[in-house]
Amino acid sequence: MTSEQRRESPYPMVPVAEAQRLITAHIAPLPAEIISSLTADGRVPAEDICATENTPDVAKAMVDGYALRAADGIGERRVLAEVTAGLADDIRVEPGTAVRIMTGAPVPPGADAVVMVEYTTEAAGMLRIKQPVSPGAHIQTVGQDIYEGQQILTRGTVLGAADIGLLATVGRTRIPVYRQPRVAVLATGDEVVEPDAPRRAGSVRDSNRYALLAAIREAGGEGISLGIARDTLEEQRAAIEAGLAQADMLITSGGVSMGTRDLIKPLLAALGTIHFGRVAFKPGKPTLFATVNDPERGTLPVFGLPGFPVSSLVSFEVFVRPALRRLQGDAHPERPKIRVALLDAIRPARDRPEYQRVVIAWQDGRLVARSTGAQSSNRLLSLRGANGLLIVPPRERVYAAGETLEALVTGALRNEP
Ligand code: AMP
Ligand code: MG
């Protein structure tokens, strides 16, 4: 330790909720862009989308059978023709007649009901039906599925497979969606090396940058790798500036603690404004959030995540991911919070809430959480298979199995823990 090294962080410790509020206050959706809607799954529409026509646009048969007039009762009918899906015809069904019709074919004028082929017999061009039909039977009316002017998609709601189908149905092939954020990621550390580089004793392979780039992709962002910067002000400053020049957001890994080579906080304090430099939260207390003003591009958010791999990813999940979702216009950027029963005893931190990694499952009619094992901030295996972060409030006593706590759902729920 050098004599100039600080013994206490100058940054006050803010509660998680306050940190999240500070982030949200500085994040606004990116501008919209027009894209092909047919492959827009995962994107977020920037406006409500309404149908400009009826579906179906003409009345159609919903079964294979005969189109006829209900008022003719069960009397015999002369079969005039056959209509199939996709083939238009100008036949008119007069009293005492019917046409053979296939599912999806337009119901000819004059007909007001369709009878299923199963309830009919046809011989020598004459149709008999076994029971009377009511008007409208098995006919899909104009606009029954989607009516002209009906809102089919809501701004801010992430598009899924059904939404792509709806857009295709109404012929809406281009839509405005929020732009996806470009996120630059910088690893720092004299000991940090590329995963495929030859390593010296004590060096650490850069897992954070690659894990963060994957987490960014999962969150709908486009990652930009800035490589690894040595622990010098010049190298880190140059990398941060290069990142900000090409991205909508910058994330750094490491260099935010109290060591003499932890340079990210002083650098960002010089380049912009640090909104918080410590969070009352485990793992990831030294996480920082700053904004840097770019004369052309406005306010750019910067997250300084801790170097320990678990701290890095958990801080990403709790602070960065919601911000990335907000940038994309997602109206529901937060992970769902649920209450779960503990399957194991959980040891809390004494001074701050801890976000412990768990597997959440449905068991015996309730949601349960199983710990992923040792929770130290360097043990990346504690995140493997986890689909939840258990929010463990600080207290002296352990939480016993059977107690319930809140948890963030970060992945698909399972059927057994
Ligand atoms: P730091 O926050 O820079 O003091 O780093 C804390 C710990 O995390 C140290 O043990 C580092 O070696 C480790 N670490 C830092 N950066 C990375 C990285 N990119 N990948 C994996 N581990 C890292
Ligand atoms: Mg470091």
C-alpha cells in the first residue's frame, strides 16, 4: 500500500432501489427505426399497430361441406358446383341449391350456412342433409378474427411468434421499432489475459468481457468488444473514449475497488458525472453508474462493474439489464419478482441485502428455491443453472428452510428444483 491510498471510499453507499432510480432517471428509449416486421421477433414496436383491413375479408367456410340456405330446411338440394379455398367463383346459391365447399373457401352469395360433409349424403347431383342447419352455421364472418382499425400490437411490448403472425396476417410488412443499443465492453487489469493467450502464473483469463457480451446479446443489445486495458490511466482513458465514440452504453469490468490500480472511478469522475459509486448490495458493492455527455450524441450511460466474475454478472442483471431493456423501449424492463420457499438454510450478509443464486421450481403446489451452493463472488459456478436471484435481507440469524423470501426470476422456471 502506498501512503496516498485512500482508506475509505469517497462514495456514499446507496440502497439498491435508489441506485435503480438514479439509473432510470438517466435512460430514455433510443430512436425508432423502420424494419421488416416478418423477422422482428424480440424487437419492441415504437407505436401501436392497427389493422387496415378485415380478416377474413370475405365470409368463409370453416369446415368442408356444403354451402346452402338454412331456410330450405332439410329438403333435397341440387349441387351446383364446388368451391375451394383460393378459387373465386361467381356462382349464386338460389333456393333449393347448394355448392360443395372446402374449408377456407369464400361462401357464395345466396348461401347463409355451411353444413359439415359428415352430416350429408350426395347422390346423382342431389344433396341430402340429416338435420336442419341454423343461419350462420360454420361461417366465419368478415372481420371476425381481426376487424379493420383494430389494434393488434401495443407499443413497448416485445414481439413474439404470434405477433409476427399477426403482422403477416394484416399485410403489415414494415414497422417502427426502437433501435437496439450498442454496448461497448472493456475489461481492465494487468493480470487479465485473453482466454486463448498463453498465461503466466497468476494471470486471470478474461471471463467477464465474454460473459457480459453474452448477457448483452440476451438482453437484446449489440456488444462491442474493447479488449483488455492495462491498469494505467492513459490506456483505460483511451479505451473508454474509443468505446463511447461508437456505443450507446459503456460497461467496464474491474478497477472499481479501493486498490491503488483501481482507476475507473477517478477516470469517469474526470470524463463525466458519477451518480453512484457504491451500492449497499452483495455481490457488487463497488458498482458505479456514471453518465458522460457527448456533444453530438447526448448523455451516454456508463456502468463500472466489479472484477469478480459473479459480482460482474449479478450487477449486470440487477442494474444494467433493466437499463438495456429501457433503451429498447421495453415497457416491462424489470424481471418478475416472486416469493419463494427456501429448500435450504440461507446464510445472510449482516450489513446489506445479498442477491444469492438459486434454482426456482414449482414443487408440491408452491414455488421453491434451491441454493446453487457456495456464494462467493469469484465462484462463477454459483451462477450456472441459476434461474433466479434470491433477495436475502441482512440479519444476524440464518433463514431456515421453509421460510419465504422474494426472488427475481432471471430464467425459465423448472418443474423440479
Ligand atoms: P478488480 O475489481 O479489478 O480488483 O478485480 C477483482 C478480481 O476479479 C481480481 O481477482 C481479478 O483478477 C478478477 N477479474 C478482474 N477482471 C476480470 C475479468 N475480466 N475476468 C475474470 N476475472 C477478472
Ligand atoms: Mg483490477
